[in-house]
Amino acid sequence: MAELVTGDGTPTITGERVMPHLSAEQHAARGKAERAEIPRAAHAIWEALPHRPDPLALLEAQAKTRVPELVPIRYGRMLVSPFTFYRGAAYVMAADLAATTRSGLRVQLCGDAHLSNFGVFGSPERRVMFDINDFDETLPGPWDWDVKRLAASLELAGRDNGFSKAARSDIVLATVREYREAMRNFATLGHLDVWYASLDIEEIFERFGSRLSHKRLHITEHNVAKARTHDHTQAYEKLTREVDGRRRIISDPPLIVPMEEFVKGVAREQLEQQVRELLRGYRSTLQSDRRHLLEGYDFADMAHKVVGVGSVGARAWILLFLGRDDQDPLFLQAKEAHESVLEPFLGKSAHRNSGERVVAGQRLMQAASDIFLGWQRVKGVDGIERDFYLRQLRDWKFSVDIAALDRITLTTYGSLCGWTLARAHARSGDRIAIASYLGKADTFDKAIAAFATAYADQTERDHQALAAAVKNGRIQAEIGV
């Protein structure tokens, strides 16, 4: 039976509450008790223990479940900078956080809440939304783990961008302050008000626009307009061409490889049959109206696509469908879902299918989720069963170029991420207890800023270790792909 986390932090099994409701005062008392057990200043501490696992060994263990030919691309992308190393090292940080004192207040964690895993996309109501957009590692766990991962990513991004130590500290403090103040505000709201809370682009301009220069506002407006062009039509024009009267995905190895090239020696008909089997099971995970919509499309082609940094090497397929004619395209992405990097430290997911774990976490944390979000388990041509989750490939999706942000803009962006993370945690965890723990003072903010600095130092050492391993031949890395 599946265990979930409710809005007050109480576990439920298949929707049945196993603990009684608590009053707001009792929720607040939980937070105060947590503060007595784990002082807020204790979150500042990061020091690698003598028995700390070798971070490169952890990455090599992850690589065993990935496409061998693509693993060097992952290492090459991680090698670019300490920040890109950090993006690919969620497993390393999970192991490190597991060695620290953990909160007893649990939420649905993103599991990889670095700042590049936030962005804009189109909601089902066709609003441009800002939210978390990657849930590969989602799992219930201590709320502060996500905050620490976000904070350290901002410290590293600030270093990459050449900001001073004081500027980086201000950026992290502003982000954590926004998280704390937002959580305290959510603690005063009813369940439905929290559930309906969201940030669309108009609200972002209203709430945060005054912090940006006129030039940066113009750039942001341009980027939002550009995001609206990131749709199926654009993908269709960019990724496909006509071959023998049929639309096919263009080969661009190693980043995009059509299915018959990726799985050599297997007949196309056999591959298409396996895809259709995957789709039959996947359709059953959709709401009936979305299933009806999808059934109007016919499968046309499929290719393997390299995505992200940490995800490189995982099997990620793009699937082309055509609707009323060849000018009515739909692209879905089927991405392999492994065990969350948090599971070795926080316990197994209640969901037996890792794709379902991702989908359930995304639906719980996001204000609005992709209408085609679903999952399936499928046996590959190698006979191995793998879990996947599916969603639209492009639906007004846009991620900020972190390297292009000045100090003020990165501070504002961090605040956006802090508010968004607080809202996601407030939906799934005991927001009143967390707000009570955080309090009015900036004690927690300062502690997290100190942690972010110390952990960024650790990441720089780990990045240097990767560079040394590539140099001495322990690890193969493909640069610039």
C-alpha cells in the first residue's frame, strides 16, 4: 500500500489518515520541539567525515545502469566547472546530507533542487508558469535537504559568475529569507489557498519586477516571448525531415539517434511494436480526457536524445506523433526513471515503479503539471525491464541562462526559487511546524549561507578530483558534447 505525505505532515495509507488532525497550535508546537532538538544554527555545519564515500565511486556506481557509450558525455559536462559538477552530483550530496543531522519534519522532496532545475513552462490553461521542472529524484524526506541543495547551487553559480564573497552571501541569504517568509505566510493560509498558489509570469513581474533594471525586464519579456515559441511546431521543424514521404527525426549523433541506429541489428518493425506496447500501458496512467486526446494521434517515429547533465546516460527517447495531418505534430519525451538517489539514505519509495514515483512527486509539488504526464514499465530489446515516465518534450519550456545573470538578477532569481520551493513543500508537509521552526529571525538563513559556502568548497574539491581522474585515465570524459 502506498504511503503519502499529507498537508499537515501526517502519513496516510491509500488516503486513510492514520493519525488524528492536529490543531494549529499543536502543529506549531511540533516545530518548536524540532527547534529544541535541532537548533537552527546547527544547519551551518558541513565537514567531510573521515569515512566519507569516494564521490567518484558513487558516480561510477550510477554509471553502471546507464548507456555506456554516453557516460563519458556526462563526465565531460560535469568537468566544465564546479557548478556543472554539482548539477550531476545529486547522489554525492545525498550521501553527504545523510551523514548530517536530519529534520523529523518531512515533505515531498524534489531531491535535486538546484537553481537550474527551475524554469518556465506552459500550464494546461496556457499560462506561462514558473516552477520546479525536474523530479527525477523526488522522494519524501527532510525539508531542509532541498533548501541546502538550492542554497549551495546559488553559491557555486555566484562563484562561476565572478561575484564577491559578500555578494554571494547576500544572494543565498535573500533566497533562504524568501523561503522562510513564504513558508510563514503559507502557514497562515487554508489548505485550498496553499494548493492554488502559483507564480505565472504576470505575477512574477508584479512581485519581483521592481527589483530588476529596465534592461533586464526587457530581456525577461523577450525570453518569455521566446518560450512561447518552444512548442511542438518548432520542434517538428527543427528535429524532423521528410524521408520517402514520411516524417522522420533527423539523426544528430551522439545527441539525437533514431531508434534503428541506437539499437543496431533490431528490425524497425520490432522496435515499433515495443513502442506501441509501451504506449498502451502508458495511456492507462492518464486521466480519461487526456487519454482520449492522445488517442487522436498516431505514432510516427522515435529517437534517443541526450538530456541535461545528471541525466546523461539514462535512456531518454523523443516520440513523434501526428494528428489530423502532418502539420499537427506532438512530441513526447519518455525518460528512464531509476531509483531515487535519496532512497539508499531515506528508504525505498512506496511506488514500485520509479516512473510512477516521479509522476506522483511532480503532481504533488508542482502548481500545474503536464497534461500528458504518465509512466510505464517496458522490457527492452535486451530483455531488461525499465521504468519510464512520459511528458511533452516542449511546451513553452525555458530555462534561464545562469551564467548571463548579474548580481541583482541572480538575487531576484534565487528569491523566485526560494518562494517556489516553499510553496511546493507547503503543499506536501507540515507547513505550520516548519514555519514555527524557522521563526521570525534570520538565524536559519545565516546557518544555510554558512553551509552553502562550506559545501561549495567541498564541491570544488570533488570537481578537482574528477579532473584528476580524467587526467590519470581512471575516468573517460568527452568534452564539448
